[in-house]
Amino acid sequence: MGDDEGSTSSPPDSQTRPHELAAAEHGLESVKRKLCRLVASSLSATVPGLDVETILEVSKAGFGDYQCNNAMSLFSSLRGSSDTNFQNPRAIGQAILNNLPPSDIVESTSVAGPGYVNIVISSDWIAQRIQHMLIYGIKTWAPTLPIKRAVVDFSSPNIAKEMHVGHLRSTIIGDTVARMFEFANIEVLRRNHVGDWGTQFGMLIEFLFEQFPNWEEVGNQAIGDLQSFYKASKEKFDNKESDFKVKAQQAVVRLQQGEERYRAAWKKICEISRDEFESVYKRLGVELEEKGESFYNPYILPVLEELTKKGLVTEDKGAQIILIEGQSALIVVKKDGGFNYASTDLAALWYRLNVEKAELIVYLTDVGQKLHFHKLFSAASMAGWLPDQNEYPKTSHVGFGLVLGLDGKRFRTRCTEVVRLVDLLDEAKSQCKAQLIERLTENGKIADWTNDELDRTSEAIGLGAVKYADLKNNRLTNYTFSFEKMLSDKGNTAVYLQYAHARICSIVEKASKDIDELTTKASITFIHADERALGLHVIRFQEVLEQACTDLFPHYLCDYLYSLSEAFSKFYTSCQVVGSPEETSRLLLCQATAVVMRQCFNLLGITPVYKL
């Protein structure tokens, strides 16, 4: 790709064409969904009257493409019944095979072992499926989900504190969950529930007044470094010999009562903090709409009154509580009459259900808050806000583990301070740029790159590496942060995947063919087994994403993306593309792989690069 085009700019195929928009409104079922319908029909004919859930999995290599595993469990259920003639699980498997409706998807079927029904997908159908995506766009492969509107509550830093590594997982995982839902045609309300209300603001405001009596004239310079300002005020607040704590507590009351001077100071502190947050979000490519704790404050009293009328709120040692399951208490009003996280969260949940009409509300926080959200959701169910688990609207706490340092402890700097998020991003970019320059110099290609290209590509790869290193892990587990591992170009890393994508782009470019024209005038055929294996993997994108959306596990998508790049590598090793008799077909397969890879990158919030 020439130097006049940015290394991270989008290629022509990413532009949405009119017929793609029309096709996106009529999305296609995933392959697995189609097969599940066929198998469900067969099960109804095989064991009429029984309500059987289809068990369909991707087969191991050499045993077909998909496998129906219902036979053994069905035989266990039917054993000893006078209504069955099946002698063993294999006989049930054979019956399931015999009762499968005819379909152009299925090329062949067989029964293996104790009744496993192996299904081989038609190679022609796989090719046509890919061709359809290339013509009408990957949006036609958007998964089908049962909701239209969702709230995703993520990131949620505290005002007057800088974003640090502790905010990384919520921000990155939350953004990916939101992106997956949006691709699935769900309206997503991206909510940043910032901590902008509470005791700490009395402390901050009083400190501001003491240090800068004319703070309105000094403006942002009065606060300067927000982190240092917070530390200094906290140190004074904790000094037992000072009367500052009493003044700070009085300042909270005045703020909550709406005194103009205190409100103005509060707004200024929030504004400065918000600007710092926004600079981090912009670099990460994360969009959020702030509705902080203060937004829900007017709703707390009416919500608590409703819960009290329903007999859910009781007094306990001066506090107001809701008893969960007869034993665990959710405190909604403190002994001093003040509200807390629970009262704010109840008001926010009521608002999201009744005003925003969300069908699914997802909360992204660390696993340590699991009990709090269990109590919150239980209280909402007791109030009649939430129906049974199998109905909508629903709530979900998406928990995640800690980011650890190489010492196995919570990731911190040498001076035990938490790592500022902006410093972490800067370091990722810096190390990536140094490695990129070294590689290009060794390969004799450094002269082909402009300084702007180097800078933007380093930013894209470095920040993408940080995101992918987090997202590829099961979110419930802790993971160890290591620049060395995440910036490696070997193994399951974003850097490796970026090189794989750039290689595909280079192959397509080298052919000097009009891909859009080939898409509509040529066709895909599979001659080699590795071609077919890659094609089959490409079309599985939809079902993997559908499962990731259902289970709220982004690492499914990372696993898929890595295995897709591995399947492409095997294909490219076995099958010559440019200059081969099958060049046109293989170019289309390359293009389809690149399109799916780019969509995966987009869902993970990673900017793809086209030249490396």
C-alpha cells in the first residue's frame, strides 16, 4: 500500500454500499442455527412427545464438521420404557440420521461410536455463503438476539481521581460487549456511572475553598494536577488534629442542599476530571454517555418510598434495610440518614427499566462486587421489577478478575502506586514503536515509512496489544500484565494477528485485481482440503459471536480470531494464490478472511493495520 494511504486507514471494501444496507436488514441465520433446526425436526420425529434440547457441537477433525450428541442422553432417558424399541444409543443415532430432513446445507452424514451423528456441510454451500457475504457485506452475518435495547454500564471511574490500571478491564471488556451488541442490531445505551456524588466532594470543595478563596478567577489552575489535589485534601481530611473533617462533612450537606457556591465548585471539579477521562477514552476509541451517581439522586426517595409501600424496607439498628432471602441485608439508608451505593444503584436500575425501557442491563465490575449485585437484583425481583430468569427484562453482572504484575500481586508501580492508565498506554505505544523501527530497519523497509505512519501504526498496534492481552483471557480469571508477552509477534497476540492481516492485504494487493468486480463476476471453489477448512472456519464467525453475546465472554471471539489466522496460515502454506490456476477463487477466500478478521478487530476495539 502506498505511502499516501495511512497504515491504519480503511480499504475500499469497508465502505457500506446501498445493497449491503438492504441485505443487512435481512440477516442470515448462522450455520449452527440452521443445523439445529434440522436436528430438532429429526428429534421430534425420532422421539415424538419428548421435549428434547438439541445438542450440536463442532466436530473434532476427521469426524465431520458438526456432531449431534443427543443419542446417549436420550437412551438413558428411554431405557426401561415400554414405549421404546431402541436397543442402544447407536440405534437412536441412526434414527436421528434417518429422520434428518433433506437440505442443501448437508453433504453427508454418518453415525460413529455410541450414536454420534456426524454432519458434513456441503462445500458448494460454504462457498456460496462466503460469496454472499462478500457481495452483501458482513453485516448479513450479524447474530440474532432476542432483545432490541440494552444498557451496558462500564468503566465508571471516580471523579477527581485519575483513571488507572484498575479501570482497564471494565473499560475494555465493556466496550467490546457494547460493540458486539451493536453489531447484532441492538440499541446500546453506553453508560458511564461515574462516582460524582458523596462524602469525598465535601472534602474536595472545602479544600478548594481554603487553598484558593478566589478559585473562580484562577479557574483550572487552582486544581492543577487532580491526583495531587485529591491526595492533599485526603491527607488533611484524615488529620485527626484538624477541624477540616467537620467542615468537609458540612460542605457535603450544603452541596446536597443545592447551595449555589458549592454546586459551582462541584461542577468545576467534575468538568476538569471529565476532560481527563475523555482524553483516555478518545485514545482507546471508547464511546460512553455519562450518567453519574448524581443523575439518579432525585429518584432515590421515590424509589425507596415505593419499596417501603411494598413492605420490603425495614428498620434495623437505625438503618433502613431490605432483607434478601430472609437473611442477608441490603442497606439502603445509613444510620445517619444518608444514602449509599445500594440506594443509588436501586434508583439507577428503576430508571433503566422504567424510563430507558432496557430489556437487558449489563454491569461490568470486578468479581468482588458479585454479592452486592446479587442483593441488588434480588431486591428488584422482590419488588416485581424483574420477571422470572427466563424472561425479559434481565440484569447481568459481568464480573472480571484482577490485573496482576509479574510478581503475582495487583499491578502497581515500584512505589506501590496504582499505574496511571495514560502512562500504561504511552509505554505500550513507545515499546511498540521501538520494535517496529528495529524490524523495518533490519528488513531495509524503514525508508518506505513516513514518521506519521510510524506514529499511527505504533499507536494502533500498541493499544490493540493491551486490549487483546486482556480480552483473550476468560474475564473471570486474573491475568498477568506483561509488555514483553503482549507485544510479541509470536503466539496468540494482537501483534501476531496484525501481521497476519497485513500479510493477507499484501497478497490481495500483489494480485492487482479489482476485488469488488471479482466478487460479483467470479466464484469460489475448493480444490484443496485446506481451502475448504479455511472456508468452513470463516462461516463459523456468526455462531461464535452469537455465543459470545449470549454468554458475555469476549474471549470466545479472540479464540476464534486466532484460530482463523492459524487456518489461513495453513491454507497459504499449502495453496499458492497469486499466479495459480485457482488465483481468482483463492483471492476471494483471502478477501473473505480479511473482512472477517477486520470485523473481529472492530468488535474488540482494535484498529487494524494494512501495512507492516
